[in-house]
Amino acid sequence: MLRKRPFGRRRPNHVTGTAAAALLLLTIGATITAVAPVQAAPAPITHDDFNNDGYRDLVVSAPGGTVSGQRDAGYVAVLYGSAHGLSTAHRATFSMSTPGVTGLARAGDRFGQATATADLDRDGYDDLIVAAPGKDVGSAVDAGSATVLFGSPTGLRAAGSRVLQETTPVAGHRFGLALAAGWIKVDDSAVAVLSADTLWSFGFEVTATGRRMDTDRSPLSLFVPADFRPTGLTMGDYDRNRADDLVILGDGTFDAAGVFGRAVYVSGGRGGWADHYELTGGGQVAASGDVNGDGYTDVVVGASDDRDSAGGLTTPGGFFVQFGGPGGPGSREGGYNRQYWTQNSPGVPGVNRPGDRFGAALSVRDVDGDGYDEVAVGAPGNDIGGAVDAGTVWVMRGSATGLTTKGVRVLSQSPRAVPGTPERGDRFGAAVRLIDADRDGRASLITGAPGEDGGDGGVWVFPATGGGLSLNRSWSFDGAALRAPGPGAHFGGTLAPHGR
């Protein structure tokens, strides 16, 4: 039976902006139960291993892919990790035309535009949630939906997939604009889904009575500042209480001067999501990891899309590192502990230029095996020579004091050892992912360039070695290499999970 999750009282004096608050509706949607008896609470989910073989797997989205003759229907490809790392030979692809997936592929669905991962049914196999925000539901055009693909010993499977959508689908709501998933308390997981200006929460409760889907829904309320417009989501255990917390990303308007990135932190715990406050420094995308090695997960927030009142980009971009602690990330209890980085920060290679979108994509993981997580930062609008919007990725090292510029790496298609050539509109770095797919303790860099080859898209792999990320061993692949649709697919537009 569905239970309402208490949301708790608002923490005083933590939310900045106007005193008024806009109500966002959180709805408990689906409850899935598992056959196995309930065990002691696991650590919060921080990886994606769909076949539970101990190796992390990579999800590449192609939201513009043509499926069953339908343009922009979209698909996702899964590359399974192994002792030899990632390989295009050990893969699977899924779309809304895959047998077992509910629904049919239709033009404009954009299946794969957002993705998230977590072991929702607590069977030891991570599951994948895939959004299709352009999906028509009945007569409701662009109402949107999301599909849950469950993990198994053979990897993700279409059979038994579940569909999430609004209680009453509404045209234009684009349910699935953003996703996040994790364990929000000891026996309850959740998928958070953004739909237009509404946030939905689908609860997955574990019991011993078998797996089922409960269509009953119970509303909860989340307050954010009145001028806050949600645009993204991420999850992580930032206060180390063995429950995942939610960070809501968005925009806010200040004195009609423009639109600026903001973020609200909502803590998870024994009773579910409860206390919340606005972070001192926000943005439109985020990723999570332990940058300073203190045992607390930190949240890295990218602010690449601040705009003036006319809608033009006002900055080349930047990102915040909000350090986790007992009171949450960047909290008052932690002295508002954070860092802010741009290309103009001392020691960061490069020069700030309007439209670079430095911080438009982020990923956090340990690249060199020293116990401190690195941060990969994408700037898909960075120009290389005369190639406008060719794109570039920075990898900055973690340390006991946070990020450092010592040993910073800058990667693009420019070096001779790297496949390809920087071209106009490639948008290399529009998606980044640090992943240890061979379990050697060092994460390789995966970066998407959805504009490659006129919008077909591609993905680059920079393997981690004892000497750091390797250019000489780098390789690339596209949809065609997976025998998947290529033309106009924007392959590599998203690398799952986006925010973990």
C-alpha cells in the first residue's frame, strides 16, 4: 500500500530570493515489490551494473534516431563493461519499437533525451529509466512518458518494462524533461521526473510479496522560490546518512536583469525527503562524487546557460563544487563550503568566450586511482581555430582541498592521436561520463559529440592508464558501429547516468 512521504518543514533563512514560494507537486506514482526478502539497507546506489557482473555499463542515447521510419523517435544503446573495458561487440539497443517495450516509436518521441539508473526493485541488478518527453499520450500531444527497463543476469531486458506518466497526461507538459533515481530511505527508492514546471516522484517500495505496479497516487508538496523554474535533477548521498538526496536544478530571474542558474537541495532520510534549502550557487546540470576524499559525496553544478533579459548568453560558463557534509552540500553547517571555476580561474587552460558553455556537461569519478574524484567538464560551444562550436573537455584533479589545476587535462579532436577532426558544430563535450568499466580503479573518459557528421553524432573513449587518460589508445564509435540508425540521430547526446 502506498504511504505518503512526509516532507517536513522548511529550514528557515536558507532559501534566498523572494519570500513567496511556488508549489511543485510531487506525486507518488508506481510501487514495485520484489520477490526476495527485505535485507539490511544497502549503501545508496552510485553505479550502473545492469547484469551484476561487477563491471559498470555505459548508456548512450540517440534521441534523434529514426526508428521504424519515424524521425526523432530515438533509441538508447548499452555497452556492457568487462575486464577488457567497453566494447561495441558487447551491447544492446532499445527503442519504443523493441518487442516488450510498451508503446510504439513515433516521430518526435525523443526516447533517450533523459536517462537515470538505480536498482529500483533491489534485486542486485541496476535498472534504467528512459524518458521520451515528446511522446503523445492519447490525444495529448507531447505529454511525455518514461520507460523503466529492468536489469537481469543477461543485462537490461525489455520484457516486463514499466511506463511512467502523469496521472492525467496534458498536452505540452513533456513529462521526462529530466530524471533522477536512487534510494531516498532504508526501504524505499524513487524516480523523480520533471514535467514542464511540475516535479513528480514515483515510489518503488520493496516487500516480499512479489513485483507489482500500484496506480494509486498520493500528492506531496515541495516549496521552491517563486521565481525558480526547474530544469534538471540529480541525486546523491551528500550528508552520508545512507539515503539519497535530491538536487533540483533550475533558473531564476533577478531584478529583470536576466535568467541565472539556481539549485535547491532536498535531503533524504529514514522518513523520505524532508528538509530543504537553496544552494549558494546553482546551475542547469550537475554530477556527484567525492572530490576531496572526505567520505561525503559532493555535488558539482554547472552554470553554463545564464542569459540576459533578451535571452542571450551572458557568460562563457562556469561550475560550482558544493562539498558534502553532515548538513548537506554547501550548507551553513559546513560554512557554505564550495569552489567556483571558470576558464579564467588561475591555472585553468583556455580563455572565456561568450557561448563556450563551459560546464554544460559534468561527470565525477576517480581517474588516477588516488582516492580523490576528478571532474570532467564539457564546453560544447568552445571554438577551435575556425571551427565554431567544435567543443572541448577539461578534466580537473581532485585533492584533499578540493579541485586543483595541477595536472589538468584538455581534450578535443585536435591531437593527431585522437580520431576525427574538430569541425563546426560537432559539440564535442555536450555529454561526458567518467566510468571505470574494467574495474581497475581508474575511470576512463567518455564524451559525446552529437553534432558530429552533420548531426549523426559520435562518442569518444579515452582509456585510463597508469599515466592518466590516453590519447594514443583513444577510439570512437557511432550508431552505425552498433548497427543502429545513424543519420540525424545525435548519437551521444546523453551518456547515462547524467547526474551521477
